[in-house]
Amino acid sequence: MPLLWFLRDELQLTGTKFGCGIAQCGACTVHVNGPGAACQRRMQSLGGADVTTIEVHPAGEHPVQVAWREIDVPQCGFCQSGQIMQAVNLLKGNPNPSDADIDAAMNGHICRCGTYPRIRAAIKAAAEKRS
């Protein structure tokens, strides 16, 4: 069973979204020793590893989530949990990313509403809040 469906169907953690099922859109990004696609991660492969989902920040007070709201990133919001999980990981390893760093980290995360400039601005704002 893919991790995505275990999270959504068994644990009722529905923040992680199904977008494509082939690890190409980023909507199902969770952290298991770094970010990865839950749609392609088999439960059997976890071996007791910790899994972090968007629900780890339920109050929405992580600096990335705050910046997301302040910059008004979401339109439909469907891709946002995967985008936020990726941005959190980026800032964890690179507290002051350049535009190129952000673009490289967010590559593979599809936003059909086209909010890429706001995503970049929100990541930069979150980086400033954290410093």
C-alpha cells in the first residue's frame, strides 16, 4: 500500500493530497528522511522511519505557513500542503535561499493556478521571519 493512501484512508490525515500518482506533481510531499512523494513510497519500505505530514503544524503558525497567508499564495489551495512541506525542508537546510535555490527546490511542484512568483516571495518572507 502506498504511504499516501495509508495516511489518508487509515489515519484520516487528509492534508497530504493525491495529485498524479506518479511522483510528478509534488502534491503528496511528506518528509521521510527528507521530502518525498507519498504516492510512490510503499509502506513496507518505511522500516519504522518517522513520517512528517503537513498536520505537524495544525495551527498554521510555522513561518512558512504564516508567509503563505500574508503573501496570499493559495488560489485553489490543492497543491499547498506539498509546496509548504518542500519549502519547510528548503529553509531547514538553507536559511537564506536565492531565487535559483528556491526554483531548484520547488521544481517538480506543480501549481495549476500559476502562483509561482508568490510562492517564491512567501519562501523569502519566511526566511526573513526565521532569521
